[in-house]
Amino acid sequence: QVQLVESGGGLVQPGGSLTLSCAASGFTFKDYAMNWYRQAPGKEREFVAGMISTGRWSNYADSVKGRFTVSRDNVKNMLYLQMNSLRPDDTALYFCRASGGPTGPYYWGRGTQVTVSS
């Protein structure tokens, strides 16, 4: 059974930091590209950051470049998102997604809430 379980969300003040984690099981994690997405209330889900299966290349949405860092541990089957200099517009439900290739399969977690507010 495929599972992606996000954790690490919470309430943080503007300028603060959080690290999100995504624990993967039920598939061969090291063979999948992994991504972080987010969805704010009333908005569509958007790409945040991604990393290829080997971890040797990553990419980011322009809105988070220089502030967020994605990483993975293919031994522990974990994906991470280090978020610094958080802003109120980073408030969203954050999801991790596993991608088996351009046509899938794709697996999603249920998300972890990040709220940036003073």
C-alpha cells in the first residue's frame, strides 16, 4: 500500500523557518522523482519544489527560490522541504507527490498545514 505522510507544518511568524517532512512507503522511493506542492484557500494547487530520483538536480517555483530547499534521503525514504524567510503568502496546505515519470504513476500525500502569521 502506497503511503506518503507529510509532517512538520504549523504556525510560524513572518521571517521564521519550518522544515516539512514526507515519509514514503509502499513503493520504490529511490526510483521516483519527488515534488512539493501547495494549495492556499481559494487557489489552485501549485508546484513548489522538485527533486529527481537521484537527488542530483532540483528545481523551484520562482516564488520560493532562495528561501526553500528540497532534499531527500533515499535510504530512509524521506523527502524534506526546508523553508526559511517565510511570508504570509506561503500559508497553504503543503503536499508531497511521487512521480514515476511523465505519464505517472503519481502518488499524493494528504498534506500538512503551514500558516505564516503574526
